[in-house]
Amino acid sequence: MKFTKLSLETKNLLDKYLENNPLYADYYGSELLFQNLAVWKDADAIETAEEPDRYLIVRSIHLGMECFFPPVARQWDDFDDALRWMEADADARNIPFIVRGLTERMAEHVRNTDLGYAITEDRDMFEYLYDSEDLRTLSGKKFHNKRNLVNQFVKQNDFVFRPYGDADYGLVLDLLSRWEEEKLHAFEHKAILKTLDCLDCYGCFSDLLLVDGQVVAFAIGTKNAKMGLVLFEKADTNYTGSYATINQKFAQKHFADVPIINRQEDIGVAELRRAKLSYNPIGFAQKFTLTRNRLQEHDVAQLQSLYHEAFGDSERFRQFFFDRKYASANVVFRREGGQIVSALHFVYKNLSFRGKLFEVPYVVAAATRQDQRGKGLMREVLDSAFQELRHRNLSMCALSPFSEDYYQKSGFMTIHRHGFSDVKEEPADRFTYETVDASALNEIASLYNQKTATADLFVARSADEWRLFEQEVRADDGQLVLVRENGMPVGYYTVFGTEVEEVCFPDPLKQGASARLRSLRVPAFGPNQPDSHTMIRIVDVRKFLSEYPFDPTWSGTRRLRILDSSFPAGTLTLEVVVRQGKGTVREIEEFTEEITIEELTEEVFVKGSDWFPKPSVVLFDKY
């Protein structure tokens, strides 16, 4: 199929497929309305393709990632075939397979097929549905506050409510400039202005609220027989009640003949969610996201073969990895000629950072077939992995590198370094050592918790994770050794041959006093050590900064252009405002400071600054 840019001809196609369509009888979303597609066609690079008389496919760019909308088909068989075609297309172009905006009915249908896709609820993209009469009349106790706001605006201002005209372009631009200084998401501005340039051809309408010749609020919308849709609504909050007034008057003028008004999603912004809930929605156009979760038996065999070729682990450990740590949903891979030639796996860990838990996937078992190396395949797989993690709403990932230089080229930065101690004198040993199994894990975990108690950054391990840890040591022919002094546990370590991998003594002086450890290769950690132990990659800088646990005493503002040369979707211009330790992040256009994603990672995790105090780190995990 051939994809083409959205045009007026697309409207006829959409109308043909959507009219009296049983699959879309309960569709109250906005993604597949032509007007909404037209508004975002440039910003989101929206394209369509048709399998004649069977289905229409729409694809776009969302948060820097290519994705599909639900296929527009009239029969479930055609819907399923369209999904298969979309997955094959994603495979051929080596991009993650993502379909956004499925309705609850579509999600339930897919779950009941043998397609094997993963379906996840996307609450941030739920669209808010309101009773049209509610928004037009604001009657009843539940709208008491909104009526008061409208009354205040009417009483305090000599205002005009009228349609938008071409001569008003500069007035709207002025409001957007004022609004951008105070509110969120300047990325909408270009779409708003393009829509105003083409209201009639898009099938939209717009109205203004003016005070003293200045636009203090405006709205843009459209409608069909089922519902009205508010595409954009902006107001100057210096005028009390401006939002409530434009909301009501716009609904009164345009939506008296429709039962439902869709005021779109809150995209996960807390302030926006509170505002939309305050208008008492009667329901939601629920949204679900579909992704690939399909690895056939022969695919797993290929992954095992790749692992065996790339790593010198024993057969026992390889089997342990694929039995206990491997998950089909956590593999990112590249095929060539029907064969998996490059792949990596995610192993999820909970990273405690200044008292807040972050779900952080560690990249493990990253490998490329020997005869395919040097072609940049792993870089492509890493890029796909970053996109996949953004889709999963995760802000960062980590790894223990085989080559620090290699992963630096993909935006990873070392936050924790290690080497091996080489002390020759052997003090008298006052400790006892016992190789232990799962029965001693409570004592082991207690030592670990003591060691990390004062650390700002460490992996928080659950009881299940401790059991997996002990099993992994045994599977790799290692030993878990508990060290006691006068019968009391003082430390533990894991040893493989003569090399210690994890060593944990809450009191470092006791570790230094161990004669047995002096006869082994023992890791030592610190900023001056030669090797990279842990590298972190921020994959969604906006989410990371909005989640960062700022010091409650800290306040400040930074307007940053953050450059991400190895992952273009990560390049953003953001304003970060912290008040009493609470951070708000928004996209802006003008900035005062330019920084690379690597420099930001280093500032946060290594060097520290007034904004990001230098953390104390205790990290043992590698895989």
C-alpha cells in the first residue's frame, strides 16, 4: 500500500468507512475525525493508505515515535488483517509496532483473538465526555462554582463574544504569547495558528472573548451528528472566569443540537486533569494501546542461539536466563532475512533515588551475530529500545557496559565506577565464612538494607528478587558467602572462582579486615576507578524532570534546550519550574541555556549542582 499525506480526499474516504459502521457505532474518540487529523497533520506527519474496500490505515508521529491509529474497517476480519499488515510493515521498517487509540470494544475483540498482542490502558489519553446541556446551562449544585465564575466575569468585564475573523490573527497570537508565559504546552501553538488559517476547509469554527479590544479567551471546535468536539481552548487567567465563560458560550452557540461534547484528553497533566474533572464528565472515550507481544517458538530458539554465540556462559546459566529472566515482551530485536540477528533484553529493577522509586529496565544480553557486526544493527536496536521505553512511559534505563565508549555514543553516561582491589598483606582473620542458600536470605537482605540505608541511589530488592538473586548465583556456579564475627552477620559476598562480584559490608573496616577477601579479586567502587560499572540513559527527559525528587527547600526556574544527538525524539526545549521542591515541566520555544542529554545526566547523577545535589551511590547490580 502507498501512504499519502492527509488531504480533503481523505475526508471522503473516512466518511465512506465510518458511516453506519458497526465497529465504530460507539466511537466517541477524536483521533479518527478528519478535523482532528487535519489539525495535527503537519505536526504529527499524519499519512493514510487504503486497501480498497477493506480498510483504511492511518499512521503518525507521537512523541517522536511512529505509531498507527486503529484500522478503519467495516468487518472484524478486515480489522484483524489490517493489524497483521501494520505489524509486518513495522517489522520491515524496523520500528516498534504500536497502535494507539483503540476503543474498549476493539481492545476486548483483540484480547479474544489468537493475535497475541499486548493491550494496555492509556489513562492519560482518555477523552472527557460531557452532557451538552450540562455545559450549556451549568445548572444544578454540581456547577455552582462554574456559574459563579461566569457571573464574576460578566460582572467585572465589558466583553464581546463573537466569531473569529482573519483580522483577528494578531490578537490571538498575542494571547498565545501571554498564555505561553504562564501555562503548559506551547507545542500546540503552531497547530492552532494553522487551523485558524483554514477553518472552513477543515470544517471547524472558532469564537473569541474580547475585553477592551484584547482577546482574553478563544475556542476552536467542530462537530458531527453524534457529538461536538473542542479542539482548542485557551484563556488569560488574569481575567477571573474567562475559561468558564468561553466554555459555556461556545457550547451554547455550537452544541445545542448534539447530546455529547468531547473536550479531549488531559495528557497526564495534573492541573489539566483537575480542570476537566471539575466540569463533571458523564464518561470517557477510553483509550487502549496495542503492541507486539508475539515471539514464536523458533524466535526464542534464535534468541538462545544468539545468546550462546555471544556469551561464554554455561548451558545451565543460559537455561536459567531464559527460564527466569527472559520475557517475550522485554525483547527488542532486529531481523534480517527472517532471522534475528541483533537483540537486547530488559530486566526491570526498582531504583530508589532520594527516597522515590523509579522503575528502571536494565539492558542485558545485548548482542549481534558475528557475521552481522559492524553494520550498526545494535545502534538501531537501541534506538528502537528507547522508543519502546518512551511508549511504556518510562524515563530512563541502565546497563553495565562491555564497552563504555560504545554506549556513550548512544547517550549513556557512567554514574558509577569500579575496579579491583590489589592489597597484598593479609591480616589475621577473626571472621567465619559459610556458603549459604535461600534459608539465609533474611540475614543477607538485612546487611544490604544497612549498607543502602544512607545512600541516595540504590536498587531496592524485594523478597522475590532476593530469591532470584540466590538462584542466579547458583546457576552460574557461584557461591553466596555469609561472613560472621562472633556469630553475628557482618557482611556477604558472591564469588565465582577467584573473582568476587558483589561484596557488601555495612562497616567497610570489617571488609578490610577479612583475610579471605584479600586472596580474591574484589571490586572497589569510586569516581577514580578505571571501569564503568553502571551507565544510565535518560530516554524521556520531560518525564524524568517532572518526576525528579527535588529538595523541598529548593526553588528555581531554568529554560533549557536539551540536545539529544543520538535519539532525536529526546531533543526538547523545556521550562523547569521548582517551587518548594515541586517541579513543573512544560515545552516552550525560547530558552536561555543549552545542554546535552549527557551533560544533564552527569549533572544529576555524578557532579551535582544547586538543582541536583550530588548523590551518594551504592550499586551492585549489573544484570
